[in-house]
Amino acid sequence: MDADYHDLGWLEEIAASDLTLPRSLSLYSAIKQNNEFNLIQVLRAVKDTALKAEYLMVDVTCDQVPSRSSYGVLYRERLLLEINLDEKQLIHVLALRRNFPILLHQNQTRMGTPAQLCLYFDSPNNVLRTWTPQNFLKRIIWWLEKSSRGELHASDQPVEGLFFYSKYELVLPSNFKELQEAGTAFTFIIGPERQDKGMTIFAWPAGSPESMSNNRKISVIELTLPPLVQSQVEQSPYNIGDLVNLFQSKEIELVDLLKAKLAVNESGVDVSTDHSMTVIVITVPIKRTQDSEPERVSNYAFFLPTGTLTLGINMGYLVRHENKVFNDVMGTVDVSENASWRSQPIENMTVLHFNSALTSRIKSGIVNSGPQGIVVGVGALGSVLLDLWTRSGWGVWTVIDEDHLKPHNLIRHIGIAADVGLPKVDVVAQHAYSITLGATKVTGINADGCEFSNQTLMDAHKLSNLVIDASTTINYPRLASKRDDISRHISVFTTPNGDSSVLLAEDQDRKIRLRTLEAQYYRALINQELGQHNLYDTGGSFISGTSCRDISTIMPYSKIMNHATTLAEQVIAISETALPSIRVWNRSNMDGSVNSYHIVPEAELCMSIDDFDIYIDEGLVRKIKGLRALGLPNETGGILLGYYDFNVKMIVIVDVLSAPEDSLASPSSFERGVKGTQEQVQAIAKMTADMVGYIGEWHSHPAGHSANPSNDDFYQILFLSLGMAEDGLPAISLIIGENDMQVLKCEARY
């Protein structure tokens, strides 16, 4: 039995010698040399004597096509190759057999016209970069063979929907299904028309800020259908009749469903309320097989250039009387193929969804949903970090900051000019909403993060399982380190010149807190373990207001962005472990290269003396023991480095200096020398931006002796306290013995 082919009477047959397009000529030559292709006819399309396209009709035989393909592809297929004058367009491949199957990888065509094969997954520009007629013919064979076995759509590939891509889009909320189930009403608003005459229509929950837009509104018909089995991508219907027939073939009577949706109330409605456009939104569960459960709920949409009242009147459901429209109770609907309403044009719409938190994570390659977290400080760094995590769908956040956005902040902040004067927490919360429409939750608390007496702040801490300190000050992390009723903290900041960034992460149980991580970071800096890293080079500053405190650092936004991207990723990674961490990244301004450093955190030790807590870490204790061992059999010693913080009543020992070369040491005594010590202490103060300085002395006791202080040790601490009293500071003395350590504190008061 001969195959039934589409009529091509609108084309003009020509001789091969009449071909003029370079691609036609090269393709003709390639076909002649390919045994799997048999040239049937050469044609062209002409309009007003102007050439529009050239065509090569071929029969293709594919040995790898099964003799009884369940997908409907035959061993021999007749194709039409359409060569357009525009060489930037791909050559179209049309299947001429009338009953050629509609498969998943075809381009959109009108019903009753030849199916068009979708050969490539890449853009035309990229395809044409390496296109040859020989490989083009091989690609056709590949498509036919793969399609005949159903291998273009893998069994584990997500279930596809019914219709092809369209230039008309309907964008739904990420939780559209849940909103529908809750009975939420929607307002449909038309976005701007694009250059290709396409447009995007948005479905906003009624009452939402977006639904209040002054943009044009549109009528909507929402239909919910029973589950359908994935079979193929359907050709898009071009009128209401096509749509009704399509669903009728799936045993769904769309006419009856439309009647219920087009009905008006008994008193009728004013004809002036009709819109000029309508969207039909169809919700249908899609399943892979007849016996399987639906894998997902899909939404399909169609655009009509008429209102629902006009559509109802045309279909016979409604009747117009003067300026009102009523239900036509006595009316009957003409369901014949010749009914006038069937020719009402419609356009298939591509249905898109705003991203949910889950889809954002999937598309970002992030597995875990993230914390119920707090970000303290949403200035330059904090706002960018929150922006990155919001877009990734990672975490549910409360943000805490007492500051408001000022004009100079716009240089390094996600806020815009219209946000100036608003609390920064409101700026970032609104920014997050504008990205996700609430899919990623961000709640603002306009308060000082250090005010733990604030009940709202403490309520947030009770719900939180991770706190990100992006305050870029020492006030919050030191105060937070004193509290036992808050969650794990990770502190992030950039250095004043913007060349480096630092991450300090507590362990999950908070046995190692930010205060000791800060000290260990300083020690690594002092001992030059962090490469070209410093805290003293500010890059300059400028006055941002009228107060003497209104001083801001000169730094481009690019430096914040560079470090924020690294920190955002690393916070995610580190938060998924229970271990503490100290990490530093140095970025070269010369070539953009980045060096990273990882310091292994040490456990902290605490000694309480008077009303002060004195902190040291086990790593530093080991260092001091090592210096003692090197000095044996003599005693040794040196300068203690650290800092005081009277706001939180603590003294932190950061590091020690070894004995200067002019020191005097014996098995029973030690007198520290002074050579170079002043310069060393000054250099360390500069290196740490005056955070670390002289706080006292340390010395060792000889072999076999404990760290119990001798009379000389008491005299020494008393002498030290008199010198420190000039600055109003207590003196600290650390003694290391055979198996123990003691810390003395003495404060001279006049």
C-alpha cells in the first residue's frame, strides 16, 4: 500500500541545475554520495518572482529502525529538506508522511502540516559553527533511528507535557498547586510585549502586592482534569475546536467543563466588564504509565484574543440583552465540526513557574535545605551573602541590623537608590522577596545584635540553629562567645583593603568559640602563616557624613563580590560538618589568583581570676612548653601578647615571644632581655590593626619543678602591674612548669 503524503502543490519543481543557494548545492552533492538517501524531487518556493526557499525531497532508509517500531517510524521515510535564503537559519527537515508520528523531539507546526524534526539540542549559531552537509545527513539518520527505539527521551528523564514551546508565556507562583488547593483566587496581569510580539502573563494571588499592578488585567478560565498518561508531545491547537478535539481523544469533554466555567451569576454581568483577552489554565496530573501514580502535576495554558463573556456568547452558553450578559438557560451548544465557535483562534502558552526554594537548590547544585538561620549585619558583605543564599534557596533567615541605608552604601550594597533611608533589614528582606516572592523566607529585626535583652532578638535565637556573624566588628562575636543560650556561630569578614577574607566557624557543640578562633587567627597572622595577609592596609577612607565617626573605607564592590561568593559556598560546606574551622583567602590584585589557608583550631582553656575570664588555647600552651624544653636546663621566658576587652570582662592570650638574645638564663633564674622587643611588639600591633599588644610576661620553671609561683614571681607580677597601671591595665604573668601552668593577674590601684 502506497504511503499518503502531504500535498506540496504550492511548490514549483525545478531541475537540479537550477539550484542557486550554496547550501542547496552542497547538500545536493552530499545526498548523491550517500547510499541511504535517494533524491526524489528538487523544488523551490517563489513569491512575486522572488526566491523564498529551495527544497530537496528525499527518501531515507535506516537499517537500524526496527521492522515494527512501536513509535511509528518506518524503515523508509520521505522527507523534505527546506533550505532558507538566510544562512543563519538551520535547514528544516519535514516528514511528508501524513501519519508520521508526533514524537517528543519535534518542532512546533500547525495541525495538518508536515511534522518537523528537531535534530539539535544546541542553538543554531553553535550548530552552524561546525555544520557540514555530510554530518547533517548523518544527524537525520541518527534522529530517525533513536526515535524509532524511543531513545531520544530516556526512561529516567522527567515526564514531559503535552505541547510545544510558544512565544507566549504564563508564569505561575512556585506554590501554585498548594494555592489552588487552598481555594486561592488569582489575578492575571499582562506584562510588556516583546520585540517578537510574544508576551508574558503573570498569575498573582489575589490581594498580593503584585496583583495590585496597574498593568492590563486578563480573564481566566481554570480547569482541573483527571490524570493523563504521557504519550507524546501534541501539536499545538490553533483554535478552540482543535483543543476540544484533542482532549476528546483523551476521553475528556472540554465543552462541558467550559460551560460550567463560563457561567455568570443569575443577575447577569455588565458587558463592559469583559476583558479583551482570556487565558485558559489547565491543571492535569501526568503519569508515566496507565497503572502508575502521577509523577507531577502539570499546568498548560492557552491564550485567546477575546474575553470570556464574548467566548460564552459565541459558544451559546451566554446571551446578551442590552448591556448585560446572562446565562442562556434554553440555549444549546452546537458541537458539530462546522460550529462557528470552533474557529476561535487560540495560542499555546509556555507555562513557567517562579522558583521554589527546592527548585532553586536543585538548579544551584545544593543538596541540603540549609539552616533556620540568623545573619547579624546586612551591610556590604552580609547583604551580598544573603542575596546569594536567597537565589540558591538555601536557608530560612532572620536578619538583624540596627542601621539604615545611606547614599554611600549603594557603592557596596544590594540596595538601590529608592531604598535610601530604609532600615537595612527591610531592604534585604524586600530584595529577597523580589527574587523569590517569599519562597525563601527572610525576616528583619531592626535592632542591635548585641542587645540580647531584646526579647524579639532572643526569640529568633531560640528558633535558630546557625548564626552568621557578618557584622564585621569585634563587638558581636566577643559578646556572643560569652553566651551559652545561642546556636553555633560562623563569623565572616574581609580585611580593610579588601584583598582577603576570613571565616571563623565554631564547632557544632560550641566547645571552641569565636573568641578563641579570633585569637588563633591573630597568632597565625603574627607568625606569617597566612601569606600576604594584613589588617593594617586600609586602602584609604572617606567621610560619609558629618560626624567624626562617619568614616568609610575605600573599596570597590567587586572585592566584596569576589570574597562573598567564596564565603557563601564555604559557609554552606562548613555548616554541614560539626567541626570548627579557621580559613583565610588572599586574592592578588595583579592577576586575580587566590591562595587559601586552613588553620586547625585548638581547644580553649579558661581561667577565672577576680571578675575576669582569661583565655588561652591548647596550641599556644604546646608552643610555650616547646620553648621551655628548648631552654632546659635553664629557665626561659618572654613577652605575653594578647588583648583586653572590658565590655565582656575577658583577657585573651594570643601568642608569646621567645627570649630576646640579650636575656640572662640559668637553671634557677631568668631575666628577660630587651633587644628588639619594642620593635617586635609595635610590628605585631600594626599587623593586627592594634588588636594584639603587650599584656605581660611568661617564664618557665626548671626540670622537676611545678608552676607554683616563687617569691620572685610575685615580685615580678607586682612590678609589672605598676608599669601597666600607667595605662590602667592589669598585668598578666604566665608560668609554665614540668607538668602544669599557672596564670597570675595583678592590677595596681592608686
